[in-house]
Amino acid sequence: MTCVVSTLLYGSESGTLASPQERRLNTFHMRNLRRICDITWRDHVTNNTVLEETGIPSMFTLLKQRHMRMLGHATLMVDGRIPKDLMYGEMATGKRPTGRPQVRFKDA
């Protein structure tokens, strides 16, 4: 299961995920946990119960931990490094395009 989760979340710490993508990841995670524990939908077991029995955190918790870890790395970087500049940077000039703004890492 460790290989599957690490492969599934590869690169998620440096980017942003929309809520539909997070829900899909959580669904995949719960489906695999239920398959490993041999729990079918007819057993009427809630997701929280499955997570408590397995001792594995939810996908939302794993994503938040990875984001916080990346944020910690970026704050400790010296000034001038590209990841730190991108995280703390603001637009000096220019205009944003019309429509909904893109989701940024620091907004999540």
C-alpha cells in the first residue's frame, strides 16, 4: 500500500489540486483499503471505521501533510531559489486575464 500511495501522490506537494481531484484520490484510496481488508459495500462499514481499523490517515490528511512539508522546505530555502520566489512572489505589473483566477499553491 505504501508504494501505491507514494506513486499516487507523486508531485502533489508542489502543485495544487482542485476538490474534484482530491475526491477522486480519496475514492481510489478508500476503494483500495476496502479491497485489502475484504470489506464489501454490503457490509455497511463507514469510511471512518475502515480508516480507524487500518490505522492509515485519510487522503485529505496525507495531502495536507505533504503540502505542509513542502511549505517547510520552501521557507527554509535561501532567498533567490526558484521555489521560494514562486511561493512568495506577487505580480509586480500586468493584468490578470478575465475569468476565474487559477488556483495557487499558497491559496490551498
